[in-house]
Amino acid sequence: MKLSDFDFHLPEDLIATRPARPRSSARMLVAQGDAITDGGVLDLPSLLTAQDRLVLNDTKVIPARLTGQRGRSGPAGATAARMDVTLLEPRADGTWSALIRPLKKIRVGEEITFSSGLSATLAAVQDGQAHLRFNLTGDDFDAALAQAGAMPLPPYIAARRPADDRDKDDYQTYFARNSGAVAAPTASLHFDAALVDALRQRGVGLTRVTLHVGAGTFLPVKVEDVTTHKMHAEWGRVSAQAAEEIAATRAAGGRIIPVGTTALRLIETAARETGSITAWEGDTDIFIYPGFDFRVTDGLMTNFHLPKSTLMMLVSALMGAERIRAIYAHAIASGYRFFSYGDSSLLLPNAGGAA
């Protein structure tokens, strides 16, 4: 299975740099069985039944991009250097792992000062990642980070424009509750109060799980034999209540449709050992590519993904590689907007159901 099997040409003008407003006004491609239809996210309630259940990732993105100054005194006097910091995840010792640019211009023990009274000391460097110890903790840290930080937009957006105040709302999902992600579960960015109310009126079940999306989600696959690729690990939790809701829906014959690849990876992780969904918590590095045996998932609501990415491999595993190529060719020809702020798709491998 070659990396080139998951490549395609995407015109740059189809890369979305801002989301649709309102959120639920985005377009949505529906691929069910062999059929492809064009619609909108607002059609979702009519495409599902009261027996179906959506699984949503309630992780909350932290404003993980920081810009600060490293001060240093020497024989020639005080010098300062700009430091660009991207927080990755908290560590057990109370520090944060982070990427710093330029890392070579700061030494262990030196301090970076940000705005809002926030500063951090470089505690260590390991495998190209910095370990930062901040001067604030708990709610004080969260409040200062909210003031000083910017949303960690994906590289394909950040290369076109800087993050701004709009992104603090746009890049956070309606369901965001548990802080810890440095990237959004972007399929859920299409949900708003009106859509959630319509789904509830339809009787569609909504279950929340948590997977803190890491910066590794943007790392390119560098091996030609994709089966040898090593996935990054991310922390997640499926509560006992969530597992019970999903199991009950499956027992009643309803469909389980995760919203986003992160929710899908998490529930499939929670079903690996027994073959059925159970409560689970820990780090997952599950890698889903064609040939994968899905234990829980019956469909997927997701955005359109990057060429040669692990997410293209995941949707190819769900729908079949040839089918996904046809779906993406249709999306490109029809002008769908791609990636995190782009349009949506509803992928249903089987022809049955409300749609």
C-alpha cells in the first residue's frame, strides 16, 4: 500500500481560510453506498433517524500559540530575541512540552516573557521539543493564556493569514468543554444551536467523548509503505455512560456515526480488545487504513482531507479507496471547500437508512 495511492490534485482556491457563517450553512456532500448527492449541513437531521446516534468530541482547543521575548544580559549589555512558542501538551512534572522557534537562541534556565503577566522558563530540551515551566498554574494560567495566546491554526491556513480574534470563536466547536487540544475536531465546527435543536427534535442521539487532538495530526506521512507509518499518540476518554449509549444504539439496530475522525479513532480504540464498545481512557495511537476491521462505526461525518494524509487513509478504509477517489473528484469538480474551515461530507458505506 503506497503513499501515492492517497494522493490527488487540489486547486489552492478550494482551501478555505474562513468558515461558513452561520456554521450550519456549510455545504455537505452525502455519499451513501454508490450514490453521491449534494446538499448542506442543515440537511443532516433529515438524513438520520431517531434510531441513529452521533458521537461528538468535546475537547476544547487552547490558544496554544504564544509570542514572547527572551531577555539575556551579557558583556555587551541586555539583548532580547523574539520567541514563537506552540504549546503541545502538559507533562506529568508540571511543565509543558512545546515547540520554540528559534530554539537555538534560548538556553535552559532562560525565561520567555509573554503578555498578561505570563512567563515561562526553559526547563529542558528533548528530541527537539522544549519543556517549559510557567509562572502561573490552574485558573490563573488559563486566564493569562486566554489573553496572551492565539488559536493554533493549521499550517495551510496559517501560511495564508495570521490567527485573529475571530478564530477564537471560529476554531472552537459548539461542544467544546474539556481543555487540552491544540487542534480542533473540525467536523464539529459545522454545529450550532439551531442544528443541535433540530437533531434532538428528530430524536437523534448525541453522545460526547473526549480526544485531545495534538499537533501531530498535521505531521506528514514520510514513508512510502504506509503500513509502516507510526501514528502520534493522543489522550482520550470514553466514559461508561458514553459506552452504554453507543452499545444500546447498536443493540437496537441504530447507526453509530462519529462526527470527525478523532471521535471515530477513539471509539474504535475503545472496542479493540473486546470487539464491542466499553469505557476506556488512555493514550491512543490507532492507525486506520484500508483493511481495517471497524467494530463500532457505521458512517462518518467529516471534512475533506489533505492528500497523502492519514485521514485520507482512514476515509479510504471506511468507504473503499476507489470510492473515496470518486467522492473527492466529485467534491473538487463541484467546488466544495476543503480542510479545517471547509465544507462537510457524510460518508455512509451501506445503502440502507434514512438517506
